[in-house]
Amino acid sequence: MSIKVRKLKVNFKTLEEFKKFKEYGIQELSMLEDLEANIVEDDSDSPFYGIYFGDKLVARMSLYEVDSKSDRYFYPPQDYLELWKLEVLPDYQGKGFGKALVQFAQNFGLPIKTNPRVNSSEFWNKMGFTSVNYEVDRDRGENPLVWYPEGVKPQNH
Amino acid sequence: MSIKVRKLKVNFKTLEEFKKFKEYGIQELSMLEDLEANIVEDDSDSPFYGIYFGDKLVARMSLYEVDSKSDRYFYPPQDYLELWKLEVLPDYQGKGFGKALVQFAQNFGLPIKTNPRVNSSEFWNKMGFTSVNYEVDRDRGENPLVWYPEGVKPQNH
């Protein structure tokens, strides 16, 4: 089976599918309000990528490119990807959908930072992610994990 | 009963008590390593505040003062407090310990930002916290709640 990762469009169908995911919050509600108030157009690009099984959205993640000026994680300082809300619907777990999404992100060739949910460290380790050296003013209550492409190092060590 | 909030000291007793809390992660592990490697002194100040019941730590939170230069939440831009890891041990919930910690933070008179755990919105609403207008580059996967002292307004509206 070939797994295809697609950039998700902001429309009422996508936003209805988002409600099935556990990590549904202010980001999704804000997209819905913007669409209803015509602040964004139907089928605008969203920061989400997803995998469909048939016509059902079964996995998703959000990706955002952070500018090198704000980079406090990587050396040399550079543009990197922040990844969040990686989630696979319960009935579709263990089929490689999460792995496909992360590999899709890694294929951009940029370093990646994520703040994973608890109990997911085994998955992230398998995908090559490691812990950072904690800094209170940078990391606050987060447990950041990062992925370094070749030639990239931590900023603090 | 009078509830007393105390600034917590970094020592092996405190770090042992932290293990009972659900939100135990890289922050706590890093404090333990720093203490073991003599990078911090025994009984240094920590960013944590807590409430003892007898000699048992039963509630805690972490507080960090963010500099006005980094303020993207409040208008006029100003120093504010970031609050995280507010947690009361299960047997001690419903006794006002969480409320006492948040009121302690509010007494500094600075605006407060927090990124609460799911299903806690009723508590935060009661404490006067409200949602922000979501901005993807600022908030990413967070669901920030903020508290405005008198005269302080949101930065985006």
C-alpha cells in the first residue's frame, strides 16, 4: 500500500474531520471562525498535512517553518521546522501513518523541533529524535525533542 | 486552615517529591542532573512554588518572568509571568490548593500566560483567565490562556 501525505485545505469538510482528533483546540476553532467570517477563503492552504484512507482523514500533523532569527535550538542557527499535533486516529494506528508523516517532514532537509505528548518517546527515538539540554527561559514546561540533519548540532552543549 | 505557598529549593528531597507529579519531564531531570554534578548548589532557588501539607509536597507550579522584549501577548508590551506545571496531587484536589497557587501568582500584579492541560478550562475561567486570539507563528500547538491585570489589554485584537 502506498501512503500519500497531502497538504490540507481549509474548508468545512477538513474542519469537520479535525473534530475526530484528540488534540482539537484553539488552532482549529480559529480556522473555523476565520472561514465562517470569510477572513480566509475556502480551500486556502493550512499548516496541516494529512493522510487519507479512502475519503477519510486518518492522520495529521501541523508544520511551521521558524525563521533562523528565532532559532535557539540548532547550530549554526538556521530555519527549522516546528512539528505539532502529530496524531493518528485509534483504528488506524500501527500501520506506518505516523512514520510517513514524520518522514515527510524530514524530507525537507531542515532540522525539526517537536514537543511530544507523553508516552510517545519510543516512537520519536525510532525516528531519530533526541532530547535537548533543558533551558528554563527557552523551554519552560516543554519536553522538546529535536532531529538534526547531517552537519547540524545543538546550540547549547 | 491557612494555606502557605513557598518557593521550592533544589535539593534531593524536593526532587524526590517531584516524582509523584504527573508532569515530570526534562525540567525535573535536568535539575536532578545539575544537583548531582554540583552545577547547582543544594538549596538553590528553583522556578517552582509549592504547598506542603504537613511535610508532604501536595501542589506545585512553575513560574518564570518573561522580559517585555519578548512579550507578544500583552498591550502595552511588558514583563509578564509564564505559569506551567500547576498540579495538585489527586488526594488533595478540591481543597483550594490550586486556587491558592494561582492567586499567589496573580498577587505579583503582572499579566500571566499559561498553556493549560486539557479539561481544566472551568478552573481557569473561574480564576479570570481567557483565551487569546490564535496566531500560528506565536502559538503553534498551544492553547494559551492569559490573565490581564487592570489596564492591560491583548496585543492582537
